[in-house]
Amino acid sequence: MYDTVLSDILKVRAIENYCAVVYTSPQKSMCFQSGKTKNVQSVALIEGVFFLDFGRMTGPETIWRNKESMKASWRKGYETLINTL
């Protein structure tokens, strides 16, 4: 299940949100992080620690920071979701 479905979902979420996504289970621990060109990279687990590049984890707003009309549209959708909840 992880190799065929979950890993793809986690990679997409890391890229979509410009963040790191950590998956842990008794069988496997993985971390994916967005790259500087919206690619995905796997972060190695070294002695129980994922060494992340925080410069690559600035959140989804970073993608639209220079495009005000896109940023406004992105924020409106989330504000609607939050208000509904």
C-alpha cells in the first residue's frame, strides 16, 4: 500500500504545500521535502533524525508571493473553508 499509493500522495502534498511530510509506521519511516524547483526529494533518516532544509519549507503562500491575484484567490478558498468549519 505504501509503495503503490501512499508514497505518491505524500510526495504530491509536500510539493503542493512547499513543506516536508513525514510518514512513520512500525514498518517504515520516510520523509519527503519539496525541492527548490517544485520537485520532490526523499530525506534520509540518519540515526533517528531527518535533516531538513528549512529554506525549502516556507509554505504554500511562497509559491504565489509575487502574484497578488493568485494569492488572493488562494486565500479566499482557505478562508471559506475555515469559516465553514
